Amino acid sequence: MCTMITHQAKIEGRGKSGQDWFEVRQANVSYDHPYDLPLEHALNIDFVNEAQGPGARVAVELSIDAARKLVQTIEAVLAQAEKQGVLEDRHQAANS
């Protein structure tokens, strides 16, 4: 049975597909049937830039345990950066 649980978030980031990096503008997060992971349901994350077409996509399918561990790890890294006083979103000149 499909859960139809899907949320979208506008984000700012970069993703890599093959040899090329692209701007990521949105994360589509769902809990539903995965495409490739051999589970009935999974947490599915698609990092996309729809303006650049289907090639500008990075997909991840995670088990429930893996998704929870990832959330905890992200929170731990951000907390440590904040504690060290280095947590910032300051833009830099692009590396060319």
C-alpha cells in the first residue's frame, strides 16, 4: 500500500551527478515504496533542481534505522560546529 507521505523543502546546496555539480533548489522527502532498496517502504530523498531537468537529481533511499541515524549525525555535527563558533552560512567566491 502506498503511503503518499511526501514533503518538499526549498533548500540551497549543490549536488553531483556523474562528473558534474549542479545547484540544488529543493528536497523532496517521502516515506513510501523505494525504487531500488529491497524494502517495502523507505525514507526517500530526492535533491533536485527541476529547472535543469531530470539529470539534476540526486536520489537516496534509506531504511528507517539509517534515516534516524543520519538525522542524529547531522544534528551532532551542527551542534559541534555551533559549540566551536564556526556555524555559519557565509557565501564564498566560486571555485573555478
